[in-house]
Amino acid sequence: MPFREDIQKKILETLSPHIGVVKIDFEGPSIVVIIDNAHKYYTEGCDKYIKQLAKELKKHLIVRCDAKARLSKTEATKKIKEIVENHVGKDALDNVYFDELAGDVYVYLKRPVRNRKKLELMIFGETGWRAIVTPTALEMAKKLPRQEIEYVRQVQIAMAKERHEFLRGLGRRIHRDPIFRDTYVRVTVLGAGFEVGRSAILVETKESTVLLDCGIKPSYPHDEYPFLDLIDIDRLDAVIISHAHMDHVGFVPYLFKYGYKGPVYMTEPTKYLMEILTSDYIELCEREGKQPLFSKRDLTMALYHTITIDYEDTTDIAPDIKLTLYDAGHEIGSAIVHLHIGNGLFNIVYTGDFKYGQTRLLNVANRKFKRVELLVMESTYGGKNDIQEPRQEAERRLIDVIRNTIERGGKVLIPAFSTGRAQEILLILNEAIEKGKLPKVPIYVDGMILETLNVHLMFPDYLNKNVRELIYDGINPFMGEWVIPVERPKRPEKRYEQVMSIVKGDPCIIIAPHGMLNGGPILDYFVHLAEDEKSTLIFVSYQAENTLGRRILQGERKLTIRYYNEEVKVELKMQVENIQGFSGHSDRRQLLAYVRDLEPQPSKIMLVHGEQSKILSLALTIELSMKIPVITPGNLESVRLVPP
């Protein structure tokens, strides 16, 4: 029996005794079940049969209602407003948009809601329209810029028809019997081999080709990019993004400029962060007189082709590959990627960047999987001496350094990545000021940190319980009264006046990207504060090779900096502190603990995303202490895994 007919038969057998099934269709990685009575489906709890089917078939299922059984758009809008007011609160509804072709309704809220799935099911049952609820956190983010967040929504609405056609075509490609029964699995490193940055791992079978991450490596004087020339772009079935830091997502728009027309899989927060960070990258290149390698149009195409997946939802991405994403604990929406290849043939777990330890913001990385033959693990802090200080000690030292700097009349400059470290530091500083551990000095927050704060407020389910509950209770834990957003004016002279008013003003704390001092708003402050002996530069994250941050940590003090279109010479007289306890990466002890605790134990380990000395040191320790074979490929090297 053909593969698709087999699935349809199983769905009909399970659902027909409970609800009328009008049609079964295939849409992207999902199977669409169209029913005749949404109200019955909701009131009689028929969703439990869908969950049962999804588990048995190991497929992602979507339920829609037949067009004839839906309320009109006017009636549905009225009913949605009533439901939202009753279950979320008065004036909580921001906007409603109907996709008539698909039968979906996008419901935008002004605040996050504790159980989005329950609200979506209720709206579906009462209107017949499949609801997609998106919180916008408008009520808690009044001081924050939102243009990039709104842009994602605009793309979603403007390209709804094209998107529907794209997903229908993709569904036909994915949901078919594999052509090849005898297969192989090959992994090729196109970036992040013996280096940190430009992550790109190609996974190939005889049937399919999948790319894990596609990032940029920040370097001086020019950024470096993955070796995409090894990819036959027409044979690429899917791109999977672990998280939205530029060294993992920054080159995705270039794939579409290069000719890619397929899907990109990631979590929902990662989609918004990708838009924010890559838009900023384009604008930064233009401000510095560089020609961006891709345009906003290429980014728009990437968004249009993006398919979001919740943690632990198993999804078909090719005829012989299933994908499941798990919490990586590195930044909001960061994911550990699990690939199940063939009918039990081979399983790959790719960690991306992950944190196997408690933080203030996120959960600990997931360590349990159904099967693992190969673990592809990051090794950023894999060196023998890469032991981060305990989190409590790091927080105490951060507060002490800031307090001492403020007391002597200086300013504190913290380069931070827009997502992850910036939010973590803001949580700590807000609490320290509230408890009187720090004086109430202004905390200036600049750059894309402001936009990415929106994403944290929109998706609290991706944060740890403490922070999540604060946001659900209407509290913005990142923005105390002393936190001052700094929005960049369009005119350069106004920006100069803005920066100088902060630099020449009273003692304060300044947090801005880029976290490695390799460009971005942080340089506007650094070039003017570098020679101030009373001030302090505090690093709270990893500094990659060939970045300004790494050069400073290595002791360089007479610096030549590319600032806008000029080379500026500065002598660094600020005090420099390096506090590694805030890193979103696992240190050496956590990396080894993760391998030991992983369930089940992998047959092989591949180490990537680390400097050569660190990878080799970590590999030797794993092999000697745990007796697991370790592969350490460089860029452009391939490993054939099946057959061995």
C-alpha cells in the first residue's frame, strides 16, 4: 500500500468513530486533518485522539475545520474578542488576521498568556478557525522599539498565499516513501571545525541532505563564512537552526540569495531573533561603509520559508529523517537537535551551543533521548583550564567590581550579546539595586538588546519558572526604573551627542552589543571611554580568536580599531575584568558531566565549535575516562557513519 494511503487509513480508523473527517492533506512537515465539526471536537475532547495518533504515527498533525462549518470573519472576530476578554483580560486583544485559504486565524495579544494551546483550542471550537495565538507583550514593553517584531508579522500576513502553496509542495516531497532502501549517513563539517564560529554541519543520506546551522565567524579584518560551495543547493532538503546567535544563524539569508528554496526549521523565539539580529547586521555593514553579503529581501525569503517547531514535537523533514528539538539552555529558544534517520538506522544529537548548568534565565539543557548513536557536541570551553567560577561567585564579583567603579566616579562598560548574556546581566543588576547591593545609577541599554527583550517577554514559556511566572504576573523583570533604553537616532551627529552625554555624564552602567567588541553600538562608547582610568570594561562572555575582545584579554593595550570608515588609535587605560561565570556555554566540567549523564550513552562523539587545542584536550579526556570513541574533524572533512 502506498505510504500516504497507509497514513490516511490509520487516521480514518482512529477518528471516524468520534468525529467526521472531510479530508486528509499534507502541508509541509505536517499532516492536516480537516473535520466537519470543530465545536464537537472541542467539547468532547477529541484532541486526545489526535495526540494519540501523533504518538503512534510519529507525525506532526494539524486539525482544521471545513470551510462550510466556520463562522464568518465578522462573527468569528466578535467571538474571539469575547473569549480573549473572558480568559486573558479586558483590552488584551491586539489584532486579528484571517488566512481564508488555509482556514487559520492569527490572534495577536498585548500580553503573554499562560496556556496558549488551551486558548487556541477554545477559539477553534467556538469559531471553526484554527487559531494561532501570538503574544506581543505590548503592555510590558512600552519603552522598547518594536519595528523588527512587527516586520515578522507583516511578512507572515503579506505572504500567506505564497506560503500556503510552498507548504503544499513541500508536503508532497516529505510525505512519500523513501526511494533508496540501502543507505549511508555522512557528516561533513563546513564550519566550526577546530574553530569557534560559522557553524555549519552537513548531514547526508542517499535520500536526503540536511544542513545544521549556517553562521558567520566574526574576524578581523573580515568576517568568515561556511564552505557552502560543497553543497548542491538543489538537493538540500532542509536547514535546521539551533539558535539565533550570528555564528549559527547569520548566513541563512545568503542561502536564499544563493538559490535555496527549501524550509528552515527553528523554534518560534529563534525566528524573531533571526530577523532582529540579521537586520542589525545588514544595517551595521551599511553604516560602516561595507557591502552586506545579503539584503533585507533575502532575509524576508528566509522568514517566509521558516517553519517553527515546539520543543519535543517530532516532525518529518525528509522521507527518511525525523526532527525533534529539545531545550539547550543557551538562550531563549535555543535547541539541541535530534535527527532520527531511516527506520531505526541511525540517530544524531547535535548540541549547538548548550548550557548544562543552572542560570537565572533558562532551564538546564536536556540530556535524555530515545536513541543516540552520534553526539555532535560544542567544545568552546573544552580546554584543561576552562573552568568557570561558580555562578554565585561570578555575581558577587560582578557587583563588587561595579560598586568599586561607581564609587571612584567611573563608568562600567559591559559588551554583551543581544540575546542571553544581556538579559541575564539585567536580571542580576536589577535585583542588586533593589536589594541595596548597588547604588541606583542609570543602566543604559543600547542596540539590539532592546528589540530582543521583546522576544523574552513574548515567550516566557521558554524561560525558567521563576522568570516565567514574573512575566505572566505582568512584571517586566528586565526593566527596573533605573534602566534607560537608548534608541539610535538616524542622524550620525545626533548619535554622537547622545553617546557623549552618557560618556561625559555621571557614573553609570552601559550594556551594549557586540559581545566581542567586534563592531556594533558598544564601540561608540568604548572609543571614548578606553582612556578613562576610573572606568572598567567587563567581559561576561566568550571572546573568539581575532576579535578585539580577545586581543584585549591577551594583554594588548595600544589598539587600532576600525570605527565606521576610519581607523582609530586608542590606548586602553580602563580596568579590564573577565568574569566567565555568566557564559551560556558549558565549561569543561559541564561538558564532561553532560557526556557522562547523557541517556542513552552515544556510540561515538564528534567535537566541533572549539579551538583546536581545546577540542583535542577534551577528546583525549573523554576517550580515556569514558572509553567512547571521539572524532575531531577539521573544516571540509567528512565522516561516513553508516555503514561503519
